[in-house]
Amino acid sequence: MSSTPDLQHALDRWRDLDWELIPEEATEPVLNMALDEVLTLAVGRGDRKPTLRIWGWTRRCIVLGRFQSVRNEVQEAAARANDVALVRRITGGGAMFIEPEGAITYSIFAPESLVKGMSFEASYALMDAWVIEALRELGIDAWYEPLNDITSTGGKIGGAAQARRGGAVLHHTTMAYRMNVPLMLEVLRIGQEKISDKGIRSADRRVGPLDQQTELARSAIIDHLIATFQRLYGLTCGGITESERDAALALAETKFGTDEWIYTLP
């Protein structure tokens, strides 16, 4: 893995941490949003080890970035007609259309000291360096493209977002495995006229889903990602605790599932 001296120093710090894996588990979209906040704060308090969580999904959804307008990004009538849920995450970045078997999403929760003094660009490169290596091992010509993309000669593979709070850094990335382009264009306003002057617009970028760049199943790619992380940094299997799940369920009801949160920017 080639890197700059500063990035290499940070990668060395990763190896000193005791990482825990939360494996994929089918989860309601709103609960996925809540878990990001709960687990970030738990790591910041020292109640949880630095963690890699592989997301699972129970249903189709649109995930809005923290600072996006619903009207700018979503065809709400089409989303409702196709039973596509609408949720908003705590990080910035663009809107994502998710189908359970079409996306590979992970979160990394680490002490904020891991990225202390680093620029956002350097911290994004740090957090996704292991994925770039894993994809290259699968024969995909992938690289990091500032500020927050994983891309390749076949097109953009994924996008990342970050938040720093409570003494911890949250970094999550979603990669396209398979794309339902007709439905995505029906429920998102990709390339359509802007109808609100509020919110940050998603960029229109050519995407190269992983199922077009490799013959591997989604599960095989996830297994390889986990194995690469474990080889590079060490990783023990764990899970979400009962108290963490209870806290996330409460947040899903009182915050992430409310119109006040989802329509922060209407």
C-alpha cells in the first residue's frame, strides 16, 4: 500500500487499535441512521472499541445527506408508490438510492485522535485506504479521488461522508454493487431542474457498479473487504450490545424517524 509519510504514520496508528467487527444484519433504514450516532458516541466515551460495521438493509430507501433539501433530491410521490423509505443521516454528502442487495455500506467508528491534525482530504484517504487495496486485489483498478469518492477506470464506485463528535470520528462509505437505474431515476431528481434554492445538490457522476467490474457475488466482496481489514489492522468479531440497540431504537423514534429531522431542509 503506497502512501504519503503522514498517511503512513496514521495507518501505523490504526494497527495499535483493538478493532471490532459488527457483521451485516438486515436493519430498518431509520435504525441504521440511529446506530451511526449511538456507536460514534459510544466509541468517543470509551464504552466501545474502535469498530467496523457492515450495514444490512430490510428495504429500499433514499438516504439524504445532512444538508440536503428533500424537494431538490426526491420524487416523493414516486418514492411512496414504490415503497421507498426516506431517511436522513448525520453526515453531509449526497443522496443515495439503496436496495438491500444493490449496495455495500460500512461505517468506521474510531477515536478522534486517529485523525487529529489531519485535513479532511487526508482523513478520507486514510479511512478508505484498506478498501482501495481490497478492490485492487480483486482486479479492480480503483483509487481515492478527493474529496470523498472511490472511483475506478470503470466509473465511480462509491462515496464517503464523515462526522466528528463526542471525541470520535464516524466515517461511512456506500459502494454500488448493482444499480436499478430505472427505479433510481424515478425516485431521485438526478439531472432534473432544481426546484429549491435550499440544500446541497448531489453531483451527477458516472457510476461503475461492482457487479459490472467483477463476477463476484456481493457477499464474496464483503468477505474480502473484512479479510483485508483483518489482515492489515487486526479485527475481532463482535456485535451491537443490548444497551446500544435500545438507545438506537429510542433515537429512531424520537429523532431520525420524525418529520422534523427528515424535513430539516424541506
